[in-house]
Amino acid sequence: MPGSEKIRVLIVDDIAETRENIRKLLQFENDVEVVGAARTGREAIELSVEVNPDVVLMDINMPDMDGITATEAIRKRNPAIQIVILSVQGDPNYMRRAMLAGARDFLTKPPMLDELSAAIHRAGQMARDEKAKATIAAPQMPGTGSLHMARGGFSATYGKVIVVYSPKGGAGCTTVATNLAIALHNEDTPAALVDGNLQFGDVAVFLNEQGKNTILDLAPRADELDPDIISEVMVTHTTSGVKVLAAPTRPEQAEDVTGEQFGKVLNYLREMYSYIIVDTSSYLTDVVLAALDQADIVILLTTQDIPSVKSVRAFLALADGMKIQRQRILFVMNRYDKRISITPEKIGESLRKEISGVIPFDEKIVINSINRGVPFILDNKTQPVGRAILALAETVHQWISKFELPEPTDSIRR
């Protein structure tokens, strides 16, 4: 971070040699300052208050309190502090628990200097951004402890609608939506995955769950929904437990669902699920417009090709006209290939909208998962593409839990 203060780092590990080795590695980073070292999870919590680090390098396995519990406690006290987990185990369950607790990154011990440096700089920049936002937003946030949202305001009972959209076909909306839903889902925060591409939706295919029930079973009853009806229609993904609302089995049946009905179904699902992830088509049908109208967050996908960037630019202009607040749009680059010169930074500068998530290109893993009907997040969490989805899930969680998003507009007319 050129021209800024040093990134303040707290090292947490119960082994003195490990603490010292990490400290020595960071000596070569001119813009990083180690401000403390803790031997236990409880000591880490106390020191995080005392020295106010930007980044905590947190070991998982410690005798008094594990690193995930300590991470949760630190983030609860000061959400701006970013945690990078270090573990000798690359267990996907550890990674998922760490991300849900609020960790920003997950590295296997012993980390290489370049990957450790990159993780610290990413986390450090986020810490600075979060502190700056908190300073501005603090006077307007009396109820920051609540995690659930209802039409833009925090509530203890309503879930969040997260729409995955790209104005350019082939950007990977279904891949992102299916994997993100699984990453967000657990017993405490159940997720529902809704296929909003009613003509040619593939959500059920991607999950290998092509049941007989679809949105057609709910749309006619949109004004009389109840938990029993929802439970009867929703398909349960066998492996993850995510609830799925599939698209019609025949393209012509899409005309049997109106935008108004679709919007009412999404709104009712808020009462039963913490997260409602909606996959969409690139064409702005009445149903897609209804989904955008209901959305608490719009995950706007782009890829590295010029037509995709052009389409995103056009959509952002259109979104302004539809009064979709920019702060509700989470801009994400999918299939990022380092060999291509069109970088996330360049696109962000060009569109004046920062890219908040980058999902790397991994044709082998992604295509294989689609053909098998097994989302890659289930068995490739430790691979870069899996870690990117977990990071995206954490970013979504942070956006929702920290900031009160404006109420979605009702001005979109079908």
C-alpha cells in the first residue's frame, strides 16, 4: 500500500519457534510491522484490543482456545481486523469453519514468503478500507449486532436475497451461484438456491438433482404460501442440504410464471432461509427484473473479454436508471487468467467500480464438476478456485452483517 502507514501484524502461535520464524520472514517487508505476538487464543483476543493490529496471523491448534474461536471473538469486538489462518492441516472443514468465523484467508504452514506477503497485503488493504467505512458509517449503525435483513433493513427474522447476474451470457453465473449457495449454507444459516433462468436454467443439472418439483408448483400459489407448501416443493440437495427451487423442465413453461409471482416467492423465502441465492439469465426478463428488485446484494459477474466489460458498463448505467444503488452491487471477476492483460484493477478503474472478488480460471476442476453434477466447493475447497468461492461467501457475509444496505427500490416495473 504505497504512501500509507505500515500494515500492523499480530502473530498468534503456541510454538515460540514458529512465531520467531514468521517474524523473521516479515523483516523483509518494508511496509509490514509486527506489533505483537501471542501464545494462546485468549492472549490473542487481549492483545488485539491492546495493539489494534490490521492483520492477525492466527494458528488454529492451540491448547486453551482454538484459532477459529479466537477469530470469531476478535472479529466480533473489532470487525475491521482481518484474520489470516495458518494451519498444518489443509482440511476443507477447517477452511470452511475459519471463513464462516470471519477469517480473510487460509494458508498452510509453513507458508512461503510470497504467499504470506500477498495474503497480508490483501488483508491489510481490506482492514484499512473497513476502518475507513466504519468511521463514516458508525453514527448511522445503532443495531450492528443483527445479521438478518428485511428489504434492506436489519431484522432477526428475514433472510437475504443474493442475485448472481451477468449481462453477458457465458460468464458462469450458474457455477458461481451453485457453489456460493453451498459455501453459505449451514445449520444456523440455511440457504435456498433459486433458478431464475426459467427458459434454460441448469441449476438442477449442476447439482444432479432433477426432481419433479419446480417454480411452477409455487408461482400459482404466490399469494397463499406457507412453510408446508415450500417444504413440499423445494428439492434438497443430497450432499450439502441446500434447498433448491428448479426452473421449469420445458422452455415454453417459463411464460407461466410472472415477474410479480416470482418476486412474491422470493420475498416469502426470506421467512424460511437466511440466504436466498438466485441464478439468472443475462436477458432482463420480468422474472430477472423482479429478482433484482428483491435483491439485497447483486453479484455482478464479468470476465476478461472486452464484450463482457462493455456489457457490464451498459448494465451499470442501466442500474443507475433503475435506482439500484451501487453499494448493493458486488462486482466480481470470474475465470481470471493471469496471462491475460485485462486485469481486475484495470477493469475497476475503467468502470469506476472496484472489483471485490476474483475467481481464478481452472477449466479442469470446473468443467469436471459440472459434468459430474458435483459443485467443486464440495471437494476442492483447498484449491484456488474453491478458496475464491469461500472468500466470496465471506465478503457477502461482511457486507450484510456490517452495513445497513438501503432498501431495494420498487421502481422497477414489469
